[in-house]
Amino acid sequence: MANGTRTAGGNARTESNSVKSVTKSLELLNCFTDDHPEWGVTELADYVGMCKSAVHRFLSSFEAARYLERTEGHRYRLGLRCMELGMMFQINDRLIRASERALRVLAEETGSIAHLSRLDGRESVELLRFCTISRMIQTPKFSTRREAHSTAKGKIFLAYGSDDDLRNFLGPRKMLKTYTDFTISSPEQLRLELRQIRQQGFAIDNQESYTGMRCLAVPVYLSYGRLAAALSISNAAGDMPPTAIPHLVSKLRRMSAQITTNLRRPR
């Protein structure tokens, strides 16, 4: 019985260590972002606070499985398998499939970049994007993630989420992360902004995430009224003047309603 108890305890410890190992490996993968697409072993080890040899083992394993690949400079970046998983997500995600045509039409009709986004923790995450060739050439590269308070699409989730969601987002913070001189920086200012969003039914990012860029967003609902996503368009501030906002919001609402209709259809 004693030996059996020790074996059971050993198995539990082994399982716990395996779970921790998987968690650490996923944390490493999450470090590969738009803002930092490549990492060296030493650089990444210092960043996450792990020993260099352990990081090297994880990265080598990911490389062997094609989740990472090495550059000519012997740094690591995301590999083909990650791209394949992203494509499979888009193929299988019903929201994305229901939104593709609406985003394409929205981009063409407004001459803007059309985005579909969800909330992931504290950040708005872009699921899908469409834009015209001319707009693609003129527009700087966007990050797929930004803290929710700094984007129109993120503020949609904060405005239409629960009070608990907002309290969890703010926590004890007295200041919020800023990306530009226009980013909302205080919880009090954010609460006022969210109240206005609920009153008017749309959100504005006025150079709060990227200097020189303006963005409008509206909610997208599932058929039973639950918030599914945020639909938004972005453009250079000069190409999206305040006088154009009512017309553009009208187009956003029309396309949002179309996506909801598509979601109601049988699979």
C-alpha cells in the first residue's frame, strides 16, 4: 500500500510538472507578436525570466514541429504550422465566415480598413481585416492587439460588457497604458467615455491607438442579443472627418445587422 501511495503521488507530481512545462512553452509562443515577431534565445530567456538552456530546448522542439522556424540571423519566428492553425481557425469559425462579405463591402464602400474583433483578456484582438489595395499601401502596419481602452473596438466590449468585466479590467489601476498623446489614461475618463458610447451606440478611437488614425466601431450581436464581436473601420484622421461620422456609422450598423442575420442562418 505504501509503495502504491508513493507511486500515485509520483504520478501526480509528474502530471503537474508536465502541465507546467506545457504552460511555459505556450507562454514562450505568446511572446511572438506583431510588435516583436522575432526572438533570439538569450533575449527571450531574459524577457521571460527562464534559464537559457530551457528556452533553447523549448524553441528547438517547436522548430522540429514546424511551429517555429529560424531566420538567417539564427533568430526564431513563427513557422508554417502556426499559419496552418490560423487558417483552420478562420475556416471553422462561424463568426468569421458570417462576416467576410460584410467586411469586404464595408472596406470598398468607405475606402477604409474594415476590422472584426473580439476581446481576449485585456486586449482587443483582430480576427479579420479587409482593405483596398490603395489603402493597404498608404496605411502603416497595425498590431492585431491593443489594450481595450485604447481602441474603438475594445471600448465596445467595455461599454456593453458587465459591470464586473469593467471592474476586472480596471482593477486597482489609477493610470491606464498610453499608446499616443490622445489615449485615455485614467479610469474616470474611461467610465465617462463608456457612458457616452452606450448612449450613442458607437465608439470612436480618435488617434488614441495610432497617431494620425481614426476608428469607428459598433457592436455585433448574436441572434439572442449576446455581444459577439466589434465591427470597425479605420482611416487617416483627415480622411474620416467628424462630419462623415454619422454616414459611416450608418454603414457600420447596416453591416453589423447583416452579420447577425448571417449568424441566424442554419449551418
